[in-house]
Amino acid sequence: MLGIINLQGLTRDLSLYLENQVRVGLFGSGVGLSLVLGFGAAYACYYLSVIAKKPRLVVGGEGLCNFLKHHCPAVTETYYPTLWCWEGRAQTLLRPFITVKPLVNYNNELIKTADGGQISLDWFNNDDNTLYPDTSSRPTILLLPGLTGTSRESYILHMIKHSEALGYRCVVFNNRGVSGEKLLTPRTYCAANTEDLEAVINHVHAMYPEASLMAAGVSMGGMLLVNYLGKMGRQTPLKGAAVFSAGWEAFESAITLEKPINWMMFNYYLTTCLQAAIVRHRHILEKHFDIDHILRAKSIREFDTRFTSVMFGYPTNEHYYRDASPCHKVKSVEIPVLCLNALDDVFSPGHAIPVETARQNPNVALVLTSYGGHIGFLEGIWPKKQTYMDRIFKQFVQAIFEHGNEINSM
């Protein structure tokens, strides 16, 4: 009997304890919910007042400015970076993993160069489209990937998918030796030498002389494109160009990328990618370069000092970096060019962007966002299929192809 009483007492005490815990839990949940709601409201206020902003539009000419506002509205709309990923380095790192890689089937073409080398072009002809059934006059976009990029980069694939919807043809210019083709001469590529790009543009234009031709360059591809445009002036078959996340001043980019956290997150990895290409083509490069010395480089600047500047005949790497910096070529650009940069891009620090020079050239427009990182520009809760950069690209190429003749009259 005593055991039964004790058991009943124990059961009663346990019930009281559980009821008390439930009350505490409900009360605690209420406090937790209040804290979550309060934090959420505070974060929303911070995000809307500090993070989400309209880009800064810098345009040297009233005609191009009005043209963009009318035909490329994204340049004046508020850019809402992804709520949980708006910081520049985070956007840069996560974009390749968050965004999908659309399926694109290419036709590869290898073209010969004057020095005996070869360049790999990947064509997306868009033959299934009904908007431009005449292949001879189908608008064509030449795409230039970044430093170690190829036609398989997600940002290139997204540009192609947007171009496909508009009925355009695309061709990707892969730099020498990066996309699986053999290196036939002891020469790769750099941001300053535009000979290969000139050969590719002339080749594409000769294939389709009646087709309107544009180009879009990303990161180092953008640097190369601006350097080409500055050199050619009006002597280019390009109707317009778009440049994304270009490094405007090579010295400043190197300094920023050599800061400890940026070196660990980006610089060292890219250096190893460049060195991997050297190893792949060692058999043809080792007769002209000290490969082991190149492979001991710990940064992009060291790699360029030991290999790139030597390969292209510069007396020092400083001479190469000055020649490679497109900020010096902006004043000579003579076709419509839209350039998108984020001010928190560690590859292209905001203070090095040639704002004043762009103001003096009626053909150049800078679109500067506060956030977005390097080729990031993520927006939306889960930005799998489109970024702010993609929207700018799509609107601008369509505007140039379909309304480009309006620029001077606006």
C-alpha cells in the first residue's frame, strides 16, 4: 500500500513538473518569437535603408543616359541583394554554387593565329529560334570569360540562355590553352595584348558580315574588351559592348587581393588554377620559361611577374600592369559601352573605378551598385536562375540590337 501511495505521489509530482515545463516552454516560446520578430523587423529596416539601393549611374552623354533609362530600366531600379547573402565576398564565393548551370550545346571551332597558335571558339548558333530565321543576319554576341574561365562558366551559360530567348547567336572566346585544346606555341594570354581578340572579332564578322555584332566581357574578359575598344576606336565591327566586374586598375586590384583574408579566399586559389594550366602545357613552355620558379608563385602578382609579363616582353611587371589597366583606355572608347561594377568587389576596388574619365566620354556608362561582389549580383531569396547582372545584360543587348540607332537622337 505504501508503495502504491509513493507511486501515486511520484506520478502527481511528475505531472506537476511537466505542466510547469509546458508553461515555461510556452512563455519561453513567446519571448523567443518576440525576439525573432523584433530582430526581423530591425534587420528589415537596416536592409531597406542601408543595403537595398539604386545603382549609381555615371554617363558622359545625355543621349546614352536617356537611352539606358528608356530601354534598360534595371540601371535605375533599386537593386535588392539576396537578404541572407549581400556581402561582397559571400556573393562572390556562393554564386557558382547557388546559380544553376543551364545545359548548352556548343559547336566547337579551332581557328589559327598568325604566330601558329590556335584559339578555341564555342558557338551557340540558336538555329531553333524563329525570331531571326535568316542565319546571315542573326544578331551575334561574342562572350569573353574571366581569368581562368571557359564557355562552361555559369555566368556565360546564363548569358547564352538569355540570348537564346531573344533569338540571338552567341560565340564564346576561350583564351589559349584553357578549354582543353593543345597549346601549339609558347604563348597563352593576358589582359593587355588584344591580338587574339582582334583575330576572333574579325573572324566572326567575316563569317556573318550582315549580322549585328556585340561583345560582353566578364572580369579579365572585360578588361581585355575595354583595352581592345580603346585601341580600335571606331575601327571595330562591334555595335556595342557590355563589361561586368572588370578590374579597372591592375595595381589596385593586386593590392586588395593580397590582403590576408582575400589572399586566402581568392588569390591563392586563382594562382593555383593558373599554375595548373602551366603544368598541362609544360612540354611546350619549359623550353622558354623556368616552370619550377613559376610554380612557386603564391599570388597572381608573383605569377604575372614570373610568367605573364615575361611572355609578352614587358621589362617589368609594373609595365605590364599599367598596360593591362583599362582605366587608361576609357577615354578612347567610341561605341556604346555599359560597365557594371559593385563597390564591394575585392577584385576591383571602388576607388579605382574611372568615374571622372567616364563622365568625359559620351559613349561610356558606369552602373555602380553598393553590393554584389565580383560577378555576384545575387538577388531574391534563392537566386538560382537570374542575377541582377543577367538582367542588365539581357536588357542592354536587346536595346543595342533593336534600338541602338536611337542613342544619338535621345
